[in-house]
Amino acid sequence: MRQYKFKRGYKPTNDRLEEMMEVHFDEYRKDGDIYYAKFGAAEAKLWIENKKLYVETKTNTNVPGDVAAMTVRTYNIFLEDLTGYTAKQRQKMMKKEVED
């Protein structure tokens, strides 16, 4: 499970999460405050709690390379649009958390 902070000005609300999922994912469904999405070669369980996005993902490893690359690209763009942080910034924050 991963957790992501939101950049100032990016509201951590279920409405925004749902809006971004409509834009970026093939299909999604909502069960209470938890969302389930399918995109490319991945499935994700997402929710917002304590002003953070929590994500659990499962990936299908038996897919062509172009599908895998598209899946990663879609996920990174979704996270950037939702949280305001680029993949590079998120990586830097995760490294800092591990070091602390």
C-alpha cells in the first residue's frame, strides 16, 4: 500500500478523486468511501483518509511491454493531476521518508 500527500491547493476530497478517475481510468466503481479502478494492466483500490491518498494496486505481469508502459504512464499522470506532485517529486518524498 502506498500513501500520497496532496500539494497545497489540491483538495483531498472524494469528489476530486472521482473526477480524476473518470478522466484517467477505463472503469471504476465506488463502494462507500473506497474506489476500485481498472486501467491498462492494473487494478487499484483507492481511498482518502487524513488528507492523504491511499492506494493498493495489483498488476498483471503477463502483458506486452507497450501495455505495461501505458499503465505506468496513466497512473503517474493520474497521481500528478490529483495530488499535484510529479513522479520525480513523489520518488524524492518516498526516499526521504525511508531515510527518516
